[in-house]
Amino acid sequence: MNLEDVIKEQLKKIQPVSPDDTTENHPDFVYHATSLNRVYDIIDFGFIQPHKPWHGTDQEAWPDGSTKSRIYFSENASVVWCFSPEEGGCSVILRVEKRSFKFKKESGTGDIYYEGKIPIKNVEILVEDGNKKWIELRVFGELVES
């Protein structure tokens, strides 16, 4: 087996981790749950795209009344699994460093959101290869394609 084949075999062992109420958080990051299928879309687009409040929901506005496109996050990694879409495969958790973007807090709920696109170079995904670890989403995309 040549080196390239060995690397491909190792990469097959890396799997995204579904978030749950035991997922640990770090104070420097905010967390976002989505489905594995949507992760592949994010990788293809090159960024996490904000959506209007009615995208995938039956609401007409965000809790604060706004209808601007947003991406929602939480400072608590152990709760975001609740917000993962039901369709699109298993849930996965993404994280973004807080200082990388000017996140806002929703007035009534205190939820954290961002109104712009977030490039995948700024996003990490929780994976497992025997141990749980965070890797860049860009790198995960490269691993999946190989």
C-alpha cells in the first residue's frame, strides 16, 4: 500500500460527531448545529449562509421581530443539538471563534446571531477518529473529497 492509500484509509476513520447534552464548550467559541447534508452544502458554497426566519420553520419573524437573514449560535455547545434540522442526515456541530465576527445578541432571548456569511476557513466541525477533536471545516471538506 502506498502512502496515498494509507492516508485515504486514515481519513475514512474521521467521522462527524453528533452533538448532545454532554458536548463541551470553550468560552472563546460559539456553536451552531446543522445536518450533515447541510454541512456538505456549506462546504460547496464556501460559507455558512444566513437565512430568513421562515427558512425551514413556520415563523414569520425572529423573536425580536426582525426579518433580516441570520445565522444563530449558542455559547453553550451542549444545547445546540436541539436546533439541528430533523431532515438531512445526522446532526453535527460547528463552531466559530467569537472574536472573528461581530456577533449580536437578540434583545429578548439573548440568542447570539450573525447577519453575514461566515467563510468555512473560520468554521470548525467536531469529528472523531477514536478521539473527539475539532478540525477546520475546510479541511474536513478536503478529507471527504479524497
